[in-house]
Amino acid sequence: MFTITKNVRISEGDKGSVFKGYALSVIVGLSFFTHGVESNNLTISAHAGHFTTPDKVPWTTTALILASIFSALIQTYCIDKWGRKFGIYVVILLQGASCIPLLLEPSEIGSIVLHVLSGMSTAGLFICIPIYIREISATTGRGTAIALVTAMTAAGYLIRFGLDGENVLYLIAAMVMVQFVSLFLVVESPSYLVKTGKIEAAIANMAKLKCLSVDDTYILNEIKLLKEESVRGKPNEQLRLLDIWTNRIWRDEMKIGLVLYTITILSGCIIFLDQEKTLVQLKTSADPERILVPICLFAGTLFCVVSVRLFERKYLLTFAYSVMVLSMGTLGVFTQADLTVTSLRWLPVAALGVLVFGYGLAWGLPTIIMVEMLNLQIRSTVLGIVYTYSQIIRLVHVLTFEYLESNIGIYTLFYMFACVNIFGAIYTISSVPNINGKSVRQIEKQMKRIPLFNL
């Protein structure tokens, strides 16, 4: 039973400073911008594909993905043991270390080391930072704050059109230094402190985030809600990995994450992020700088930032998958083997732009959905498991793609990936709960209902 006074509106997160939460989100999100800039020196991006795809999968690509796989669960353990702030520090440290191979003479060993360090930092980026942003943000603005990191990543991709290799290195080094300095402004997540039983510290940090007194009724009620959420997630003062699977609600939430992350990897980005490969049947290029894909990706992520506050996550994701399906159908026609495009040459270019826009909208939504759904006791563990699984799928996908491409052709792959996105749209609209503005308890109540697809 809760006693609600006229000064407190529980779970709405609308009292106190909202600006500070957004400011801290931007500060920690700078690591994603650095990652986007750094990706211009890598043979693979955070996606299954890249803007330029080599004919053979290089060792560096394999090394990056393997580093992500093996470091993800380790970093998950670290942020549960030593805190979210520690995890952010490790990410920044790894990004700084990745500058060292760029300062040395180019070599195969140096390139592999660079990709290993980048893979390790990428794992921390997509596990620790979204969790931290979700836990410090107001309920109504947490989706926007998390979506910002995808826009910052896409903005980092655009840097290659304005800076050359040496200046990019200086920019990465400068960003890392700025992040280290700004880390002193970052406060530990109150949710993590409640999870570890440090209630007084949680109250103090919540007061700092909201710019209110530690005695304010609103602060005390927010901590009370976090304590109740923690108790629901750990009723017997002990939480085992098996408990996550035996709890039907948590198991269903994990299934949603596994399905959405799989669809994101198999959405076709391994093809359409490479503009030259996608539009090869045009024979000529009206965009020699290949700026169309990064621009449309950035536009899609910006649209996500704006719209995620206004619309339910599952409707946005369903819309994005639907847009991608229609665009892929068009590109499938124009990428048939031995086809010379003589008319409507603008149509495949427009379809590619719309496709990448849809992908930019969809790309970050599975992460937003996962960190908002999960109980604070299992948030990092489940996200770490789902991310590790997604990287294993990504590795298999990258290593087998060249054989599929050579045997069945790009146009057939477009139709196959379109089918994946059709399934994604159907699954999302039917199985993902309403999340926008909802507390964890409200989301869990929806998960008790029988889903249309019990996958």
C-alpha cells in the first residue's frame, strides 16, 4: 500500500531536474560517437555489415566479433560487481587504448590488436551504457535518452566525410580525454545502489540527479519503488541464473530480446549498408563518395530520437520493419543478375535511402525495449546473455554470407531478408508489450497475458 501525497507523482519521473539526466546521458553517450568515428578505421561496424565490404572476411573482422563475445559476460559481471560507473570507465579506457595501434606503423598484428580492443569496448558500450542511461533517466524521457546513443554513433560515421585519417586519430584521442574528464560528473546509478543494498547512497545520488533534497518525499518514494522492485526480483535474498529461466515472465522477456536481436542481425544490413554492392546493377555511380547510406542512417536514428517519446516502441519497430520490407522488395527486382537498368534509375537509389532510414529507426529499438522491460536485479545479466548470443549469430552470419551470396545471388538474399523482417513486424506487434511511460511492474503485468506466439 502506497501513501501518495499531493507533492509526489510516483513513477512519472516529472519532479526535479530532467536536464541533468539528459546531460549525463549525452556525456556517457559520447563513447558511442567515439565508436562511430573509430569504425571508419575498422573492417566491420557495430552492425553485421559495413559501408565497404571486402570480398573475403578478414581476420580482423573475426577478431573483433570474438572479442565482443568473450568480453560481454565478463563486463556484465563487472558492472554488477563494481557498478555502472566502473563499466563506463572500462569502456573509455579501452577506447583510449585502441588509439595506440593507430600511432604505430601499419601492420597485420597492429590491426588485429586494434579490432580486439574495439570489440571489447563495443561489448561494454551496448551493455553498460544503455543500462546506465535507463537507470538515471525519468520515465517519460528514458527512451529518448537511450535513442540518442544510436544517433551519436551514426553521427560518428559521418566524420569520415570531413576529416582524413590523421585528423580522425586526433579526434578520437580528444574525445577519449573529454570523456575521462567528464567522468567526474557521472554519479552511480541509484538502481544499482539499491540492488547492492546501499540505500543511503542511493537516496543521495537520486537527490543529486533530481537536484532535490535527500529528505524530499518524492526522492524517498522513488527509492521505495526501487526497493520493492529489487525485492520482487530477489525475494529470497538470492538470485541464481536458473531462477531467470524458471520465472516465466523473465523467460518471455529474454525470448523477446533473443528474437529482436536476431532479426536485427539478419535484417539484411550486411548487404544494404554497402551502397556500391546494393546498386551494382546501375553500372554507374551518381554518388562516388557513397554518402547516401550514412546520411539516411543518421536521419533514421534522429527520427527514432524524436518519435520514441511520442509513440509506443512496438509500433515504431513494426513500422520500421514494414518500411524495410517494401524497400527490399523493390531492390530485389533491381539487383537481379544480368539485369541492366535503363529506366527508373532513381527508384533503386530512393529505395535504398528509405531502407537505410528504416534500419536507422529500428536499429536501437531492441536495446531500448530490453533495458526498459527488465527488473533491475536481472537487467545486466539478461542483456549480457542476449548481446553475447547476438554476437555469435553475427559471427556465423558474417562467415557464411559470402557463400550464400555466391550461390544464390544478392537479389534472392534481399527476398530472404525481407521475409525475416516480415516475421519481425508480426512478432513485434503481437508479442512485445506496451512500454512507453510504463514501470517495470506495469510491463510485467502485461507479460502475464498469453502471447499470440509462444516462441
